[in-house]
Amino acid sequence: MVLRSETEESINQLFRALADGTRRDILARSLTETPSVSDLASRYEMSFAAVRKHVAVLERAGLIKKRPNGREQLVSTNLARLERAGEVLDHFESIWRERMAQLDDVLLAKGT
């Protein structure tokens, strides 16, 4: 099973991080650029501390990496971790598709 290689808490942390729109936006921005935390903070109508907390949640989930650049912290997406989220969703989709196929089989058998 796809989920066994990772703890349930780790997967929960991953999807909790993705559950917030601001964090998804930060993640999307860090896919196309390498913004500093300060740059990110200037793009949102919230305090620097609030943006820093969002970045920390993404970092704990492994979705982004920060690296120092002088006095700034640059943010970049951890593509492997983002792909992991896709794998987990793909796993659940395959279960759903299998169940739908079984339902189709039952409905076809009853129709004949």
C-alpha cells in the first residue's frame, strides 16, 4: 500500500499544510520563483509574523525548503514532497475507481 511507507501523522501534516489557501498560494509562488519570506509577506494583507507562521507550517510538512541568503530566507518548493501528496491522492483515486467498477459490475449483473 502506498501509505505504509510514511506515518499517518506525516500524511496528516502534509494535507493540513495544503488545506489553507494562503499556504497553497505560497507554495505556488515558490514553484515559479524563489521568494524571500519578506517578499512573500509584502504580497499578503497580514503581518510578517503570520506569513512566517504559514511558511513554517509548509516547512514542517516538508513542502518547502528555506535557505539563507544574507539576512533573508529564500523559499523554494520541495517537489518530491509535493509529488508525494499527488501519490497519496492517486492511491485514494484508484480505490474509488475500483469500487465504482465493482458497482458497475453489480448493476450490469442485475440488469441482465
